[in-house]
Amino acid sequence: MHVYAEYRENMPPSREQATLSGWMRRGSRLPAGMNVALRDWTSPICKDDARPLMPEKIALYGGSFNPIHHGHLIVARHIAEELQLDRLIFLPSAQPPHKPTGALAAAEHRCAMVKLAIEGEHAFQFSDHDLRDGPTYTIDTVAHFRQALGMDIILYWIIGSDSLVELTTWYRVRALVDSCRIVTAARPGWEQIDWNLLRSRLSEEQIAVLQSGVMDTPLMDISATDIRRRVRLGKSIRYLVPEKIRNYIDTHGLYKTDAGA
Ligand code: ATP
């Protein structure tokens, strides 16, 4: 079942509705520490009545979330605050095009864990849009959300710096970089980004845009691979994932073998 209706219902008024009703998006204060290009991204737009209005800012956070962990959650919270996001939508993917499916837990479990992890965090939402059969390409997902949510929103796509260096292998990467604002979270082990790797497929302008989207997020040395490995070996995953997720993994016997569950 698609839960698009779920987040659609929670949408704030459109810009037209907002203008008509006098409702205004929050102030145009810029977060400290943002670089020039990111500031440009957050520039207020002015309607003809000269009142500042902010376009809605929505970030999409795709991944296998196998399982979701504190690395994802702390990075998401940091980015939501720094960019003053209205919404951040987690998109578990059925079959990440870049990853083997070996230890992938069933989609229903990964979704349940994402929903549990973001419970009570009003800016965080969940969508099952990327759970369709077959490989899901980010460019298609971005196009879907653009069309569904309107052209006047600012749309971000969140990745970790390990994914940034793999970007050249992504389907239609040039079009992707032009179609949304890619925000890169710092990840231990990938602090030094070799931009030359990206030059083979992207223009200097596109590289500059990607560089401006690199954010100084807390370095969280947590990976789903390590969590699965620890469960397999009977080691503790306490503090790596929220307690609710630790209990869920335990209750459903996930990750006890290489096959996920
Ligand atoms: P796995 O270990 O199975 O490869 P993962 O921990 O990398 O999984 P994913 O669900 O594949 O988790 O990650 C989704 C996105 O979140 C990716 O772009 C990844 O780079 C990013 N990400 C995951 N963990 C972190 C982390 N600790 N810090 C920053 N970014 C992260």
C-alpha cells in the first residue's frame, strides 16, 4: 500500500493558499555555518505583496535501512535543523541498485523499523514509494516527488559521503544533480572526497553544486553492515540503534544469518 496520501494530508497550505489566508512560512533566518551556495538555496522569495515567503523545503532520504540506525537518525536531525526543513521523508528501497540483496531483511520489517524509529518526530515522514518491484532509480523518485509536491518546493536528496563517491555509477547522474539539491552527510572513512572521481561524468558547475551541498554533520561511525554482523555474532547492538529497533530485531529474529530474514 502506498502511503503518499499520508504525507499529502499533512502538507501545509500551498503558496497561493498561504498568500490568500495571510499565512506565512517561518522567517528567513539563515542557519549559522552554512556556506554561500546553501544560503542561496534558502533565499526567501517575495510575493507581489512584498511579504517574505519561504518555499517548502523537503528532503528525501533513500536507503536500504537494513536496519535504520542512529547514524541515519542523527544525520537526518542535524540536516533538518541546519536546512530548516519542513519535512524529511525516509524512503526505504526494495532493491537498492548499488547493493547486493543478500542480507536484505524483508521490506515489511525494514519499513516497520523506519516507522518505529521516527515515531513522534513531526518533521520526519515515511513513504513506501521506493518499494516497488525491481531496481528503483533516484532520478525517477525525485521526478515523482517533484510532480506530486509541486515545482515550487525546494527538494533535497540526502546521501552519505560514501555514496557521494559512487555517484558516477548512478543512473542518469547528470540529470539527477540538476533535478534536486544533493546534500552530503559526513561519514567516517570518507572525510576526504576525491572530486576527480566525479569529474569523469559531471561538469565543473555540477561539481561545485555538489561541493556546496557537503554538510558538516556529526561523524557517526555506525553502519547497518556492522549492526547485522554483530547480531549474527550474538553481540550487542545497544546504543547503535534506538531501543525500539533493537527489540524489533530481537523479537523478529532478524539478521541471525547472512540471509537477513
Ligand atoms: P550498509 O552498511 O548495509 O551498506 P548503511 O549503514 O550504509 O548500510 P544505508 O541504508 O545503505 O545504510 O544508507 C542510506 C544512506 O545513508 C546512504 O547514502 C549512506 O551513505 C547514508 N548513511 C548511512 N549511515 C551513515 C552514517 N553513519 N553517517 C552518514 N551517512 C550515513
